[in-house]
Amino acid sequence: MGGAKRVEDLEAYKLAVQVRRRIFQLTKRRPVASDFKFVGQIRDAARGGSRNISEGFSRFAPNEFRVYLGYARSSMSELEDELEDGFDSEYFTDSERNEVRALIERTNGAVARLMEYLESPTARRFYEEHRKRRRLKEWEKNPNANANPNPNPNPNPNPE
């Protein structure tokens, strides 16, 4: 995440968008397009991956981001079930189902790697440094505010 300035820079997000777009393509045609309830459910599941990755990225804190990545994985699991339902209903061919499954698997792999990174000391350091810089900028903009650029809660640095 240290190199990602925008959510669109994340491989997990890019893959989740590919999954969503492919599901939208597959559900535009007949007869599946006439099954409004199914189309709504599978599209909602397909939207969940990128939506949750995006929301987690905006939270920035590694622990919060990880929660939303978990939601994204859950959406991908829901999508796999919807995909099977669509195959059983003869809306999708075996080839189409396998293509989307492979995209989901790649998306889940990218999400897992991102979650692993967010647990690392590198991610923690990056987050703490960013927080310090942000606090300092806020303090420089308004030095009379109660914002203290030093996050140390102990005002006496040399306790006895």
C-alpha cells in the first residue's frame, strides 16, 4: 500500500473490477437478463469486491482496511455461489464459469497478499509515518488549535 496513491493502483482492486465487468457482460444477454432477481443478486455480489476494497483503502488504517478486504473476499465467495446458480440455470457455459472462477481466484490471491502486507511491520511503519506527517501539516495550518504534532501523551519526556 505504501506505493499506492489511489485505490486504482492496487492489483486487488483492478482484478475485482475485471470480475465485475465480466459479470455485467454475461448478465446483459438473454435469457439471464430476464431473470431480474438473479441478475440483481449476482451483480450486487460482483460489485462488492471493488466496493469494499475501495472503502477499506479510504480508511487507510491497516487494521480497518483488512476488515474491508475480508468483506471483499466474502463478496467473491457469494459471487462464486451465484455463478454456480447461473451455470445450473444454464445462463452460463462451463467455459464462462471457469473464466470467472479463475478471475475470482486471482482476485482472492491479490486480496490475501494485500492483507498479508497490511499485517507487516513495513505497513505499520508507513502508516505511523503518514499519521505523523498529517498531524504536523494540520498543526502548521492552525498552530493555535489544540492539535499537538507530538502524539506522545506524556508531556514530561524525562519522567522520574
